[in-house]
Amino acid sequence: MRVIKSYKHAHYVVELFQYGEKYTLKIKDRGIEQSYPVPEEFVSVLDDELNKSGSELYEKIAGIFEGMHYFWGRTLLQMKESEGGTDGGKEEEIV
């Protein structure tokens, strides 16, 4: 897989990859990434959209990543709380 284009964005790393006849759009934000297959006939349309500074696509991506970060944070918190048992990690008082 090789990078055929990188797009400048203030918050995301946005790259378009090609592997044989297949294309993949990969977007990264603070340690989380999403990959989307892109049909060949949409590559030029997607390129035009990603080059727009006020692209509606970036607004939609922001919403997706916001949800992903929220749910990943909640998952990590729940895992941490469950390490100590069912009481949320609090030690039981011995009487």
C-alpha cells in the first residue's frame, strides 16, 4: 500500500492510499484512525472535496471522531474501574 496523496488539515492526518486497483482513505485523530474504501470512480471527486477548506465532509468526520473518543474514553474508564472488582476499584472495609 502506498500513499498517493496527503491532505493538509489542522486536526487530522488525512491520506489516500492505493494498493493495486483499490483505494483507501485513512483519517487519524489523536491516536484513533478510520479507514474507508474508496471506489476508483470516486477518487477525483473525493480529492476535490478534501481540498476544500470548509468541506462538509470534515464536519461529518469531526462528529464521528468525537463519538469515537468519547466511547473509547468511557471504555478505558470502565476497564480501570473493573480492575478492583465490582465495587469500582474501592477497597472493602474489613470489620
